[in-house]
Amino acid sequence: MYLQQKIIVLILLSISVIGLIGIQIGNPKIVVNSIALETTFVALTALSFWRLRYVLIPNMTISIIVIVGNTVSPKHFEIMSSFEPLQNVII
């Protein structure tokens, strides 16, 4: 396994672990969406471990969607800047 592949697998694995912790703390209204997104990251982790070439574009696409979604969401920005629910900020 190449160094680049190991790094990508470790990053996706850490995103999956943090996401699993965050689902339990998050908003109950979006649990189904959170589980779907988390399943996608777990599948991408497994595929990245097997063949990195097949998942580079989906990895980048999902990452961009998540980053843009979190950036334009005023509620997310408010929570992250207020440190009010401390566990959400940490996750």
C-alpha cells in the first residue's frame, strides 16, 4: 500500500469514527441523513483500502459537498462560534 493511500484511508477512518460519535450527540431530526452519509464514508474507506483509484473523485465530491454545506449553514456557523454545546464543537 502506498503512503498516499494509507493517509487517505486513515483520514476516512477518522472521519467515520468521529461521525459515529457525532450521530449520537446530534440533532435527532437528521439521524437518517447522518447514517446515510456515515455509511458512505465507511464504504469509501473500504474501497480506498482496496483500490484508491476508484474512489478519488467520489471522495473529493462528498468532501466538497460537506464543506460547502457546513459553510453556508448559519445554524452550523452559530454553533461552532458560540461554543454553547461544547460536545458539538469538539466533534
